[in-house]
Amino acid sequence: MSSADDQKRAAGAAAAELVADGMVVGLGTGSTAVWFVKALAARGLNLTCVATSQATADLASSLGLKIAELGETKAIDLTVDGADEIGPGLSLIKGAGAALLREKLVWEASGRCVVIADAAKQVAVLGSKFPLPIEVVAFGHKTTALRICDVLSEFDIAMMPRLRTRDGAPVRTDGGNLIYDAACGRIEEPAALAAALKSVTGVVDHGLFLDLADLALIGADGGVMTLEP
């Protein structure tokens, strides 16, 4: 197992210790969230879980965790999820797993949100390592991409967003939408960019998660670091 995998596993295990019996728990999506789901199932608590993707729901169910739909439970007490970048103030870029819309819906319905990651995910400025995922409606997506381009240019981001593909076909989210990835380089005004992208017709949501994370657990070679906004 690589050092990054060790760090992800340690962060996931630490987050599982935050869960108490009887909670409603939001389950994130992605390689780090997988470690959390496994560690949580191993604790054998009486929980109700809300998954942010079908892949996570399938994994959790296979491990014996009870899954409910968002809105069918009492309020979500705690959501634990990974991130692709963790910037200042626990601002995040998420969406590598193509689940950003469902993740954001679950995060915003949660009393507390904890982000887990390996040490490489920490950045000084958002956008410096990872492209920003933008989820769009499939109909007319090429014209939506041009509108996105116009917005990015207003923020001095010159790169054309790229349609995410896998095996030669566009990646589809669980909701049937498409993902465009925008290599931003630096996002100097995350809040303003978030609002501008959200206002584009055809954009469903984007991977900027701002003012949502209450705590970060970051795996490092010396143990798990705790960060607050």
C-alpha cells in the first residue's frame, strides 16, 4: 500500500471514531471515503446512512450498513467525504468521482461535515493542482461549455473546459448529467466564481465547496492532523 493510501486509511479510520450509535451519517464518494465506509461498518453501530453515490450505496450495503434516501431520515448528523483539494479556510474542490451534485446536496443537509484526505490534497490556492469539475445538463452541453468559458475568462482563466470521458465515451453522473473539467491554475475569488458558474443556464452545479466543511482530518506520515476553518 502506498503512503497516500496509508494516509487515506488513517484519516478514514479517525473519522469513523466521530460517529456515535444511532446517528444518521452521510457517506461520501471516492477512494478516501471508501476507507471511511469500511472503518464505519467495522464498528458495528446501529446507524442509518445516506450515500452520495450509487457506488457508495452498493459498498455500504455489502458491508451491512443500512442505507436510506436523502430526505427520508431525520436530519443528517454528520457527513464524511473526501476532497480533491483543500485550500485556505477549508475551501474545497470536489468532484473527481463525478458525484459532486449529490455530495453537495448531502453536505448541505448535514449538521456537521468532515473532510478526509491524504496530505497531498492541501494547497495554498484552490485550482493549483486539480481541475474544477462542473456538472452540466447533457442537452446542449457544447453551448453550455461556451458559456462556462465566458465566465472563466472574466476571472482571467483562459483554459477551455474539457468534457470528461472514459473509454472514449462521456462520463455520466448518477443523475445522467455530464462533467466538464476546468484547469483553472489559480482561483483567486472562489466565492465569486462559484456564484457566476451557478448562474449559467445548463450548469447544474460545480465542485467548489465553500463554507461547508467544519473539520478536516488529514492523514500524514506522522499521524492524522486536525484542521478547522
